[in-house]
Amino acid sequence: MSRPPKSRQVSCLPDASYFKPAGVPVKQLEEVILAIDEFEAIHLADFMGLYQEKAAEKMKISRQTFGNILTAAHYKIADCIVNGKAIKIEGGFYQMESLRIFLCSDCKHQWEIAFGSGRPQVCPQCKSKNIHRSPQDRGYGRAGGRRNGHRGRRSL
């Protein structure tokens, strides 16, 4: 009997979860499921340009497991592009990060709040509205603060 898979840490869900070739009705397409953890691996390695070791740390898994997830994701995406299949992003073994870190630009106060609790309106310490996600906690939804910039840089 095999060991149950360990949950992978995921920073956020994709804005769009379905992609298909143009001009082909959905009823005629074969569908490939890309798991959320596979999507996260593609995001970290290919979009963010992180090395596998650093990306594995973010997902709280081994580098080998990360490499296996990334290989499976690359194969699925290639299959869809080469053979004209649809991609549906759902499922997998994942756990959402539980906290977001915010920083007040005025008083430099930093605090954490749970995901799903909404964006804070004011700093709890000085009541300033000049608050932002902490640089180390910025996600990738809506460009993740990188508008019109190169997204494939490797981190050191």
C-alpha cells in the first residue's frame, strides 16, 4: 500500500481555470486536468523563474518531488498544445497558505491576516490607509506587482 501524498503549499488559485483551442467547440475537445499543485509548480519555475530548490521550499516539498510535479505539468501542457486538447485546472493535493503579511508605508508596522478575510482598510497601529502587501509576501494574482516587467528572472 502506498503512502498518501503530502499536501503542497499553494499561494493562490488561478484567475482562469479553463483553456481551449480557438474555434473548436468544447464538446469536441478532449480535456486534460492540470492539478493546482502542478499549476503552482509551473508558476514558480517557469513564470517566476525560481530554481527548483527554492520553489520546492515555497511549496514545502522536496526538490525531487517538485521536479516530478513540474515534469508532469510540462507533459500535460505540451500534450494539450501539440494535440489540440483543453486544459482544466482543478484538484490535486494542495493547501492554501494561511496568512498574508501587510506593511504600513507610513509607520512601517507589519502584521499578518488570514486568507479569505479581505484586504485591511487601515493600519491597525497608526490608522493610515497607505498599506501594501509585504514584499516577501506578494502573490502573483494580477501581475503580482510586476507590470510591464520581465517575469522570467532567476532568483539567487
